[in-house]
Amino acid sequence: MGMGGLHIWHLLIILVIVIMLFGTKRLSTLGSDLGSAIKGFRKSMTEDNESQKAGTDANKSADSTAADK
């Protein structure tokens, strides 16, 4: 079973070639950098969502205060 005509053997050969070209140390560094970038992206997205929710809540409370007057 493969993805788009690629079988497991093709993927293993590609993996071996990539390891030979870049080395395991560089690949582990690249993996950790990619992981920290994804973590930072997720953090910024959740902070953005929280700030939008806080802004929406502030607008609702301001609207209800204005309606009371």
C-alpha cells in the first residue's frame, strides 16, 4: 500500500538518501527547530483567539451598560 504510487520501499530509500545527505545531527536540529516553530505558532494562535474573545466580551459588557442608561 502506498501513497500516490509510492511504496514503503521507495519511502525508505528516500529516507536513507536524506540521512546520507544531511546527517542525523542536522536532521535532529531541523526537527527540533520545526517543533519549536509549530509550538510558537500554536501559542500565538491561542493568544489571538483569547484576545478576540476578551474583546468580544468587553464589547458585550459595554453594549449592556449603554443599554441600561
